[in-house]
Amino acid sequence: MTIDKSLRIRAASVRSRNVLTRAERIEKLKESERWEEGDPVLGLPKVLVPKVALKKKKKAKKAEEET
């Protein structure tokens, strides 16, 4: 069964997730050289997920109004 278009959440893909899949965790560990081919995939160490903070644009608008 599919979800009706009116019930879908459009912001779900934009929001950052706090849990990574196993494949994503392995990729992050490879980048930091903490995992090599042949290492067990179960019991992986924790990987920090960077939080993305959106910048507010209020200051830029106020600066334009003043000039």
C-alpha cells in the first residue's frame, strides 16, 4: 500500500538523521582510517553525526535596509 501524496512529509529528506546505516558508518570509519577491509561489520565503533545548523539571514536584510 502506498502513502497518499497529501500525507507525505516533504521535510523528511531535508532533516538531518541522528542514526546512520551500517554502510554509512563503515564509509565514515574508512575516511578516518578506523576500519579496513576484512574487519568485522558487527560491533562497529560509534560515529559522530555532524549537526547542520541553518544560518539566519535577518542581519543581512537589516544591513540592506539601513543603506
